[in-house]
Amino acid sequence: MATKLFIPGPTEVAPEVLAAMSLPMMGHRSKVASELQRRISDNLRRVLLTKNEILLSTSSGTGFMEGAVRSCTAKRAAMFSVGAFGKKWYKIAKMNGVPADFFESEPGEPTTPEMVDAALSTGKYDTVCITHNETSTGIQNPFEEIAEVMKKYPDIVWCADAVSSAAGAKIETDKLGVDVLVTSTQKALALPPGMAICALSQKAYERTAKVENRGCYFDLRDIYDVIQKKDYQYTNTPCVSIMYAMDIQLQRIMQEGVENRFKRHEEMAAFVRAWADEYFGIFSNRKYLSKTLTVIKNTRGISVGDLNKELIKRGMQLGNGYGDFKEKTFRIAHMGELTMDDMRSITENIVDILGL
Ligand SMILES: *Cc1c(COP(=O)(O)O)cnc(C)c1O
């Protein structure tokens, strides 16, 4: 029996989307490849609420986080962290020799507009990287408020990690003014893992010209230039199979309607939060909770590992806490293909297994 995934990635993939992965290969320099790749970009723009160019990479999301840091930082980057994935921004800079500073919030607390303003007002930075949705703590950062601060700094390139929220939570990329919005296939987009996606603004593109060593594989400028010149074909051979799947999945998302999709995620989030309040507790500051997963405080001191073993026998699996939060928290993802019925099912099964 297949296990239904309530973990924050990889997530459930619809059968017809999986089936698309077994279609025969096509030449990635053919006219049909251009058509496929252009259709994918057009539909991704609708999901990410942007007119910016869409770039794809055959890698997981971290590839484009690295690409964003390397390609956009000409001077120095400010890295804001609210958990494990925020730390990754800083690690990427350090390991690439990109000058950067690290700004961390208390566990369960957001990156505040005041923190961003205080850092940027020093004039030291030309790039800022902020997590949109932190998968280790279940925080969605206040991007609307941060966007107000960013308006004071029109020359700074804003990179956002929306790996675990894009296509589930509503992110108004252009209205916010996010310059490089990064996501990947295996979370709220509900595709198999294997490709990274980013929306790149003209401002970010122009910045890349000022950066000498942008790397090779994740050079955002090179990818951008090649898809313009070669009609949406890529610098290297892309994973054609995931592109077939993405094409079908984006059509399914258009059928659902992007606004309906965002609403479905909000409804699932509200349900799981209410359930967590009744039986356990919520880990993070309630004003900033994620739309795509809930991190639940293990107030009863249960064994999350044992609970998951029992759930797996019943054909479902949740996420243990991330890193240091293992056993102290557990995570229920409510993203991608999952529905309200799934939320009722997992919570009822947890209550039944634990005899609550
Ligand atoms: C999963 C995740 C990543 C890493 O993405 P990969 O596709 O595994 O490289 C980065 N940031 C956040 C917030 C994530 O949830």
C-alpha cells in the first residue's frame, strides 16, 4: 500500500501527472520542446503572480538559492534566518566566498521589517535573502510589511526562498517587488523532485552583469540569455520527464483556479491549527503561521517516531520535527494535492492511535 505523504516534501503527486513521466523523450532543441517550455513558463507566471521571466534548472530548489546568491551579489548580502533553511542562505554565501552577514530571529519568531530596515540602512548590502516560508518552524514571514521597507531601497535585489510555499500560499511576487523568487517542484506544486524554478526580475538580471564570477551551472544571467536566444530552450539538457509532468500539473492547477488553490490551502491550515490547539499546541508565533504546513508542539510528550510507525501501518505519514526540534515538535503538511478530507483523516487517526 502506498503511504499518503503529509510530510513537507516530497508531496503527493496525482496519478495522471506521474503517468506523464513515462512519455517518450523528445529532443530538447526541438520546436516541440520550445513550445512545451514556453507553456510551462506562461503557466508558472500565473501561479507565481508575476510578469517576470521564469527560469528552470534541473536540480532541487537549493540550486537556484545558490544561483541567486552568486549571480546577484556584487557587494555584500544580508541573510535573514528564521530556522534551518534561513541558515542555508548564509552557508551558501560562505561556501561560495560571497561576502555576507547573518541575521537570526528567535526560534518560532519571524524576520521583522524593523530588522530588515536596520540592516539595509547601513548601506553595506546590495542583496537581501529572506525565507518566505520556513519549513522547520512553520513560519510565514510578513512579506507585505517587509515589502514596505524594501521600497526605501530600490537598488537592493530581494531574493526569497518560497520553496515550501509557492503554489500553495498566495505570493504576489510583482506587487511585493521580489526580484528572485525561488521554488522547487516537490512541495506545494505537487510534482516529483528534480527541478528548481525561479522568477527573475529585470532589476536582478541587470545586477548580474556587475558580478564577475557567477558560477557556471546556476548562472542566472546565462540561463536567462539562452532562453531568450533559443526560444525557451535551456543551456543544458533539462529533465524532460519532469517537464512533461509539470505541463500536465500546471494545466490541473489552472483547472482548479489559482485563487481556489490558495483558498484550499488556507482552509486546510485553519483546520489543522484548530485541531493542534485542541490536542497539543502550536510551536511558532501565531501571527505568522505558514499556510502550507503546521509545526505542532509535542506538549504531551508522545513518541512522534512511534506515532508515525502506527500511521504508516494505516497508510499515512507525517513529518517529525526538523533537526533540533525532532520529537519536540511534529509537522503536518497541508499542501499540494491534499484536501480537507485528508486533514480530517490524519487528525482522526492520530487521536485514535493515541487514545485522546
Ligand atoms: C525543502 C526546502 C528547501 C530545499 O529545497 P530542495 O528542493 O530540497 O533543495 C529550501 N527551503 C525551504 C524553505 C524548504 O522547505
